[in-house]
Amino acid sequence: MHFLENTDLLKIEDILPFFPDFVVIDDFKEEICNALEGYAAHIDELKSEMDEATKNAQAIKSDIAVLKTRFVTIDAGERCSSCGNALLTRQFYVFPCQHTFHADCLIGLVRSRGVLLPIKQLTILPL
């Protein structure tokens, strides 16, 4: 038993199958109880992780359901709020306020200003 206490490689449950059926395990009772308590604690941790994962999955499901009903219709002649070119010529973003930007135009605006400004200021500032 002292060997089991000094190593992390073997546990009591690893050596129990090697004992004959008629061996009395009273001498190992404390080690077996400790192992069972450890397993119970580990199972409780796993249960809480599973509960948390289930909550996250449900939150993601509800977010996806909300996003499925959220859409914007873009006209073929829609223009970028920054450069004024046709929006549908390359990747773009549409904000809830209906302002539209090419991805590269928006990145350029953010980089050149260093901070995000209110959308009304962005549309008036010269490039």
C-alpha cells in the first residue's frame, strides 16, 4: 500500500483484479473508499461541465433561431457608405442602421481613425 501512495502510475483499482476472489479487502478499505470518493468528485465535475455545455448549446440554438429571422434586403444599386462604389462588387457589411460598407473600406476607416466613430461622422468625413 505504501507503494501505491508514492506513485501516480498505479491506483488501487488497477491491482484489485489480481487478487484472488477469497481475499478479504478490509486492509484496503480506506484506499478503496478514497478512490471511490475521487471518482464521485470527478463525476460531479463532469456533470457540471455537461450542464454548462448544455446551457451553452441551448443559448447557441436560440441565437441561431433569432438570426434566421433577421435579414436585410440589398438593392442592386446600393452603394458603399464610404467610397460610393457599387456595394455588390465585393465583400460587404450591412449594419442594423442600414449603413453599408465594403469590408476593405470599413477596415480602412477603422485603421485611419484609430477608433470607431459614430456612423454619422463616418459618412461626412472625407477620405
